[in-house]
Amino acid sequence: MVPRSGLGVRHGLWLNAPMQISLPIAIGARYTRSKKGESFVSFISTVSTVGLALGVAVLIVVLSVMNGFDKELRTRILGMVPHGVLYSTQPTADWQALVDQVAPVAGVLGAAPWVEGQGMLTQSGAAKPLLYYGIDPSLERTVSILPDHMTQGSLSALKPGDFGIVLGAIMARQMGVTLGDAVTLLIPEASLTIAGVRPRLKRLTVVGVFEVGAELDANLAYLHWQDAAILKRQKNKVDGVRVRFDNLFNAPVQLQALARDTDTRPRDWTRTHGNLFEAIALEKTLIGLLLAMIVAVAAFNIVATLVMTVNAKRADIAVLRVMGMGPSEVLLTFIVQGVLIGLIGIVSGALLGLLVAFNVPVILEFIESTFGFTLFRADAYFISYLPSDPQWSDITTIVVGSFLLCLVSTLYPAWRASRTEPAEVIAGGH
């Protein structure tokens, strides 16, 4: 039975709203600190906090790296390959009219003539498969990032009739060639001569080298469109027009509309590189879910912490109830304790995760230089480094989601604490 003095306190002090809220907060905050004789509870609390911090940090770092891969794919690889190509039914010489029709359309950043071919590049016994694009150097900047990634020479050196070629950095290094060197392009088409059937060969001069830090450096080359047309035996005719859009993901729909208006056949980037985007999106989702389980386990460890705290504080709870604290205030006290433990872990984990995420390339470079190995080889992966792109939407989702998990984890132990009856505790103590 609650003494009248306790009732008086409850009907006086505890009905004061600020005190009714602030006292449970103060007590809950005090319970988060270790006291003598509660070292085991404190250890479990520390483990929960550290686990939560590491889970949040790892989740932020991994999602930032996945975003980095997505960004690099979009800006580098899809900055070099066509967003879309409008192919004529037959090779056409009237490409300028098609460019003039397409370029002013809303959402189109640029259009340029396009010739595409394949072959085998040979030099001093070395042979490498090659995909070559025939371009107009004066219009290439409107449809590609190529001019910004030239490491040797320039696109202006591609002049019709000179049969110059611009190679990727990896291809040039593997072939052992530099500016001014001659290479031989073997075209997969046989020629019938007096001596019999012979493959078609053409000597080309290296006039430039580009590097985008992707697999394209190893298998892509550029020629002037007129030279590429000659190699394909369609002199002064192009395969179609390359189009670049302001919104990469709207390209398929916009290209279909352009194809209907121009009576051409469309082919957009999703047919050539869409699988990479789908793979990254799927991996990001699955990895995010798996790592979220780490956060969930750490968050629910708070349940064990609070349950042990409740058992250790039963006498304190009984005293507070006798003094007039109601079940709702007891509930709030232990919710505050659990939330504070969670917030410490979440905030420290977010800060650690952001620190690592913003410095992933530097950290990777330090590890590689210290231990003497290369994690990402450009000839094996589509990029030669580890990109990171922290996005505040992901970070906000991680922080808010982790906080909600911590809040949910506190409800059961706090409810148990609120159900503690002073009479039972007092009777159990005798």
C-alpha cells in the first residue's frame, strides 16, 4: 500500500509536467553510467554500443563504395560509350541533316556522326582485339568526355586520310607504342587477290592516347569517321548518329521517340552496359540488407542490457514507485537509458563511417603502398581504384533506421520495469 506521503508527492510534485519528464530523463541518463558492482552490465552495454557503432560505420562505408561504383560507371564508362545511337537502315552520307534534326530536341546535349567497327591490332608480334569508333573530332566534346581524358596527343590530330588512331592507355602500354608509332589493324574481312584469299590489313599511326581508368582503356580506339568508313568500305557514309542526353536514365525512352521521328533504328546504353547497373543496384540492396542485420543484432543487444539493468535496479524502482513515480515514468526512464546507449553508438558509428567513406581512396592507397600489393588492377576490373560517394539520403536512412531499431529494442525491458510492484520487491527482500 502506497503511503500518504507518497501520494502527496505524486499529486504535488509528479503532476508538474516539466519535472514529470525531466526526472525520468535524468535517472535514465544516470543509469547509463557504470557503478560499482555492475561491471558485467556495463560490459554488455559497452559491447552493444561498440557493435552498433561498427555496424553503422560499416554500412555507411559499404553503401558509399557501392554509390561510388555507380557514379564512376555513369560518368566514366557511360561518358565514353554512346548514351544512344540512331542507326540508318543503310549507311548514309546525309548524316548532317540527321544531326541538325536531333540536336535541338529538348533533353539532347549533342549529336555527332558515328561509325563502329571491330578488328585485331598487331604490333611486333603482339595482337589485341579492338573495338574502334569513327568520330568527328570537332563534335566529340558534345557527346563524350573523351577530350577531357587525353593524356598524349589530341583529337584534333585525327584528320581524314591520315589514318591516325587514338588508343586507350592500357592498350598502348600492352602494345608498347607511343605517339608517332605505326600499328597494323587486321580487319575481319577477307580480300580476294591474285595470290588467293588474304585478310585485310591497314597501317595506322598513333596520334593520341586517352585514359579514363576503366576497361575501355584496354579495348577501345578512335579514328576519324571518314577513315573508319573507308575501312568498312562505305566511303563518306556513316552507320548512324550518336546522341547524348542530359538524363542518362531517360535515354531509352527519348531515343525511341527520336527514332520514330527520324525513321531510324535505336540502340541505347542499356543494351551494352545496362547489366552493370543492374548488378550494382542488386548488390547494393543485398549487401545493405545483410549489413543491416549487423545493426539489428547490435540494437537488440540493448534488450539484454536493459533486462539486466531492470533486474539490478528492482529495489530502486520500488523506492521510486513508493515515492510516487508512476508506471509511465518508469517506462520512460528505461526507454531513455536504451535510447542514450543507442544514440552513442549511432553517432559515433556515423562519424567513423563518414570519416572512412570520405577517405577511402587515401586509405586504400596507404594500404597498397605499405604492404606492396595492388587491390584493383585496371586490366582485370573496369576501374583501377576504389571509389566512394557518400550520399546523405543513405546516411539519413541508416541513422534513422538504427535509431528506430534501438527504440523498439527498449520497449519490452522498459515495460517489464514499469510492471514492477513495490510490495513484491519488499516482500521478496525479507
